[in-house]
Amino acid sequence: MNKEKWCDRIKQNTEQVGTYRPAFDDIIEALAAILEQRDYVMKCYEESGGEPVITHTNKAGADNLAKNPYLTLWADLNTQALAYWRDLGLTPSGLRKLSNETIVNFNDADPLVEFLKNAK
């Protein structure tokens, strides 16, 4: 999926859970770029044969088994994406955190603040 499609999908998901804010658009674009890159890495992994372990020849000429670098990069990109998903409230723990910080009800007036304003 390309970056624009990822942006649309992420925005839809944040709207569905109630955490979307226009201020998050830059974060959404960054996440979309990570996911686009992650998809590309997976495509390269599959095209290279999809082997989780490869034979690597070191400087001395010895052959050693090593984890496929595409899998390592894919896992790193997934870890980066998870942090963004969490910040946008797109994981259970992220949504719970945002809900506790009342960002989900960002536009609602806080009763305590209203009371203190009127107590003057």
C-alpha cells in the first residue's frame, strides 16, 4: 500500500476510535511512511526467497548462518510503527491512555474548570 492510502486508512481508524485531531496529521504521515517502507521491505524479503535464515560469508571467507536482514529491518519498522499506533490511540493500551488523559473528549468542557470560572 502506498503512503497516501496508508494516511487515509490511519485517519479513518483514528476517527473510528475518536482520537483523530488535525494536529495529528504530521504524525499520521510519518506512520504512513514507515508502513509504506515496511511493505516494501516485506516485498523484497519475499522476492529474495523468503528464507528467515541466510548464509553469510564473513571477511575471512567463512560461511555462517545469519538472520535475514530483511526480517530484521521489517521487525524494526514494526516496532517504530507500534509506537506511533500507540500514540494515536490505535492500540488498546494507547486508547486507554488517551481516554484517561481525556483527549478523547477534547472538545467537551471540563465541569471543574467551568465551576471554577463561574465561582468568581
